[in-house]
Amino acid sequence: MEKTDSLYRLVWMSRPLMQVAELAVEQGLEGSGLTVRMRAVLETLREQGALPVPEIARHLEIQRQYVQVMVNETLAEGLTEQRANPRHKRSPLLSLTAKGQAMIDEAVLRERQLLEAIGDEFGDREVETALDVVMRLTACLKGKTGVEL
């Protein structure tokens, strides 16, 4: 298969990969009260620390207005809290509550257990190469098209 054909296929295989990954995440969240959207906000805060909505949007590469809806859900459930942002008066910092921290820690643990269970299907080098290719392909597409999410 020609390299261009393979790259084309790789790009288009990202959709079914993301669909099955999202379904696996949803399945892992059953009974927790978390949605995939809420989980995305919690994970970002878990990894990055307290952030305002625009920064969460940048990390998730989605529109700020949509992230605000997601954040409102986490606030309503007591998973996040707002506090003053010394760098911007109208854009408060969001941080995890103890409840939010516990919920995202549990969700990530379940997801890692699933990945560990399927990990024997892949060699270490294969996984590293795949990750490198996907990251470089994403950067190249953004660079060539000017598309920034």
C-alpha cells in the first residue's frame, strides 16, 4: 500500500477508534453519575491543576462556550469549584473538589485497567511508534491547513 493511502486510512480510522474509545469510557462511567463531557473537564483539571474555562477549552481543543456548559455540569454536581483568578477578574479558576478528585481518579484507574488488559496485544515499541505518528500527523495537518481547534 502506498504511503499516502496508508496515511489516508490512518486519518479515517481515527473516527472508529474514537467512537469505540468513547463507548468504553461511557461503559466505565456507568453508575458513577459522570458523563464523558464531565470526565473530560475533571481529567484536564487533574492533569493541569486549577484553570479558567478558556484554558480548559485550549487543552481540550474545543470551543470555550461548549466547555462552559461542561463546566456548569461539574459545578452543579459538586465536582469542581470556582475561586478568584488573580490574573483575570471575570474568568475564575476552576479546581477539583475532593469528590471530583476521587471520581476522576476512579475513572482513570478503571480505564488504565482496561488498557492493561489489552496491552499484551501490542509491543512497547509499537505503541510508542503509533503515538509518535499520531502526534506528528496531527501537528502536520494543523500546520498545513491552519486549523486550530
